[in-house]
Amino acid sequence: MESPACSPIKLSSLCLAVGMALSTPVLAQDTESHFEEVVVWGTKVSSNTESMFADDMSLKQADHMSDLLRDIPGVDVGGTHSVNQRITIRGLSETDLDIRLDGASQHASMFHHIGNLTLNPDILKSADIQVGNNSVTQNGLGGSVYFETKDARDLLRYDEKFGARVYGGYASNDNQQGSLTLYGLLSENIDAMVYGHYVTRDDFEDGDGNKTYGAAGDVYNILAKLGYELNDIHRFELSYDMYRDSGDYSPRPDMSGSANNSLSSKLLIPTDYDRDTITLSYELRGEQHQGNVTLYNTETEIKRDETVMAPRWPSNRLSKNTAKNQNFGLNGKFQSDVMLGEFDNRVTYGFDYMDKTSSSYYGSRKFMDESAISTALFVEDQFFFSDAFFITAGMRFDDYKRKAETGTSNYDDVTWALAAEWAVTQDWTLFASARSLFKGPELMETFIAYQDVAFLEDGLKPETGLNSQGGVRFDKTFDKHFFGANITVFQTEIDDYIADQYQNATQTYLIYNLGDVEIKGFEASASYGYDKFNSKLSYSKSDTKNKNTGGPVAGGNGRSIDMGDSIALTLDYQSDALETIFGWNSMFVLEEDNVFDGQPKKASYDVHNLYAQWVPSDIDGLSVTFGIDNVFDELYSSHASRSGTARGFTLDDYEPGRNFKLSAAYQF
């Protein structure tokens, strides 16, 4: 069973050998290294598709979510623009995922040319990724991504009462960033943190040396947290997270600069993309009972001054236009360890309520205001027949009320999950799970006037289905060696998949049930560590088909939701003599040919990154990080990004070319 959360004052949970990209117990055995005394400013990334010891403490100097998550098996992040960060899992987009920031749902459907996520990777403490929906505690068709930000107690060292951190970074292609963090204990029970982060971007160059267009802008993020620990068991926390992204941006930020130039000349739209999130949370950390409750309100808003688009755009769009998505929610999840006779038993139970409101203005005229209210109750029981074998069974009730311009409708369903895990030996574990799926129709996009021209098919059904997966896990430590491996084979069936289709005769869009969709494949990963050396290798494959036609399934990237097989390699070495961590990361993505007729195949690519971080022992609190992203200047676009052709133009959203990064941080 999992242990409860850690004590109030501790060596930070981020305190680990300056962020080895593969943290292993081998490292923990070395008590002489001064790296263990350093608080790392990184993000711990964990996934059910990797070995239990393959948590990533990132040294990637991330300024886009793709820097952080792209090498996780089964996961990709599309988009290069700051307003276009799109997480996909096994080809399913962010609207099919359960994505939360400090417990607050980030679900939205803002605008098909931008992403729905306004997240700053620099302040994230952890990212817990569930590839595939395997539990009734989740609500996404394709899985979940739960982000947690840092707080004061994560950063305090030893007997410190207060601390500060100053950071500055430069990237040659082409941004600069900096941050200031103040944190401390206001009393024995009260902690506080204020964090400010700023990024300024110019237009980057791709691997062919072509400069993009309409990406230059500024992003700043302010996070304030106030925590109160009644004792070791009870914690309350209030936080406010403000995110601002502003610039003269291309009309279609999901497309390349050349595509925007071809479609709209060199016109740029003054754009503001903002988010405000307020959360009040409670955490229970008892020996037999653990859990959390979160009350939140998050507002995401985009403003674009589209008066500059005359005469290329319709007259009814030539105004300062605004769209807002608001999620107000309350959720709770608890775990209780109880004995049933002589058997251990863990019960997980909770609820999830969210009132989502979507509204838009064209100039001073309010265009629409619609909402969707979702309510869920769930319970899951993990029964331990022995220390080596347990079965998990769960049920979930979802109620979904959609109050939209296209009509009001109610949907509800009871779904279930069943899983088993067997530790065959101390090193080998077999696992399998099945989870039935349910999702009601989304609200229309918030920013564009879809509601005037989009109609729901009569008798539109919610999406249902089944996600089944199983595999084997191996973990072995001997002397200074560690080896871990994980193989997961999966098949996801989505019945009555919801799609939209343009109707030429009426010049409208029909929202309809396409039919049944099948996604199947596998994720495999292996980790090896010896003394100060660590490595990770992964391979992921996902194939999607429309079961009615046998062909591809359309995605927001303009072609299909399929992505080529992905291979990722990470190598790290910690040199105590040089007081430096050295690392290398390679990603190979194979060609994807499951695309629609008339569209080009998604091209294969390989991209390589290196980094080094120096932490001198004689200057306490200083760290200097150097890296090169895209070492060989590869011209490529992610298979999760916009690509293909339209109106005779190539749309490929090419990634930045070679990028030298240098940053320094001082914590005192």
C-alpha cells in the first residue's frame, strides 16, 4: 500500500541529486554526494507506462509543455506557439483527457486554432500521467494528467524559516526568461510562497533556418500560496494563479508562419490569452485515511482585436472579440485502509462536480452564453488477497447536463472498472485492467460563432466504450545496479464516436455519431542505472481506425489522430568530481501513413537534446544549466501538431531548430 504524505518540514520532495533524469534507488544509497543536499527546481514526471523508478526530474529548462512531456511513452504535445499547447494521449486530444492543475479542471474548448492549456512548466512540482483510463476516479476517455505546483514547504531546507530563489535564462532561438520566488514559514503552522515568472519570445527559426511569423510575445505568471498545517495530518491551502500571454500573434497560431503569410498576408492580431485560477484545498494525511478536497474557480479568456483583418475577414468579425471559459468545481477523493477479516482492503471514494460556462462577445454584442454541469460519484475497492495479489473493482455514476445554443440535453451512465495485479516474484509483476467509458457531447468552441451554423444530429448519443490493457513490470536492484522495465498492451473501443462534418448544401456543420473507433497498441520502457549512470529507453505504438470504414479518424491537426511509432532514449551521468550532471535525450518518430486520401504522410524525424548542470559545492544554492535542444538542427513537426495541406498551402507547424540554452539560479 502507498504511504501517507510526508512530514511538514523536510528535505524537499524536490531534493534529489539535482534532478537526475532517471531517479533510482541506486542514487539514494550514496550518502557522500553533495548533490543530495540540493533542492532541485524541476518537475517530477511519473507515468503508468514506465518503471516505478523512471520518474523524471527535468533539467530541460522547459518553456513549453512539449519540453516536459514529449518523451513519455504514449504521450505527445502538439504546437509550437505559446498559445498552442495540446497534450495528446494515444492520439486522443485534451478535450478527451482529465487535465487538472492543483485539483482544478483545465477542461475547455476555446478555439480550434489554439490550445486550451495555459500552463507554465517552470513552477510545476509534479505531473502524474495515467495513459489510458484505468480507474473510476478519472473522467477522461483517454487518461489523465494531474499537475501540482510547488509550495513553500517543498523549497525550505533543513532549519530554514525563509528563503528566496532568483533565476534567469537565455535561449538563442529565441527567448529569455526570469523568475523570483519568495517563501517561508510565517509561523510554525503557516507557510507562504509568492512566485513571479516572465518569458519574452521572438520569432524562432526552424531547422531549415526559416523564421516563423507571429510568435513574438510575452508571458508572465504569478502564483501565490498560503498554507496552514493544523498538525501532521491536516493541511489547508489557498492559492491564486494568474497567467498572462500577450502579443501580436498570427491569425492561426496552430499553423506555420509561412502558412499564415499565404492565407492572411502578414497581418497579425493583437492577442491576450489569460487564465485566473483560485483554489482552496484540504489534505488529509493520516495513517489509515488519506484524501483531499478542492474547491476551485478557473477562468480562461482570449481577446483578439480582429479589426486589423479587414478586408480579408467577414465584416461581422471585424471587432475586438472575446471568449471566456469558466470552470467552477468541487471535488474530493479519499482512501481508507481497513481490514476485512485477515485481509487488507483499501477503499477509494469521492465525488466530482463542475459547472462549466462558456460565453463570447463580438465587440460589445454578447453572442452566446452556454453551460455544461457534470456531477460524478465513485467508489473503488482494492482487496489484497495477499501481499502479492490484489483485485480492484469500482463503479462510477456520471450525470451530464448540457445547456447549449444548439439545444438542452441530459446524459447519464454508470461505468465500472476491474483490475488485478500479481507480484509473481519479488521482481516480476503482472497486471491487467478494464474500464468502461462515458462522455457526453462537448459544448461548441467558445471563440467562433459555431452556434449559428452547427447543429446536433437528432438522437445524438454520448460516447461510450471500453479501455482494456495489461502487461508486465520488472524491477531489480543488485549491488549498484538497477534495472526496470514495463510493457503495456492496450485496446480502446469508443462507441458512437462524436465528429463534425461540413454540409456543403447548407453551409453548416453537423455534429453526429461517426460510428465506432478502435485504438490499439503498446508502450514499452526499460530503465538501467549503475552507480552514477542512469538510462531509459522506450517504444510506443498506437494505431487508430474507423471500424466502419477501416480508415483513419479525423483530428484537429487537419489529418488524422494517428501518430507514428515513437522511440525515446535518455542517458544521464552524475560526476561528483566535476559537480555536474550530464545528460542526452534522443527521440525517433517513425512515418505515419494512416492519413486521409490526398493528404501527405506524416514524415518521420529524429531530434536530439543535450544538457549539463553544474552545482558547485563551495557556492551554496547556485546552479548553472546549459543545454542544446535539437542538436542537429532537424526540420520537423510533431505528429500531434497541425500539418498537411489546405487551399494549396502547406500548414506544417515546424518546431524550432537548434536552440542553445543557458540559465542560472541562486537560492538563499
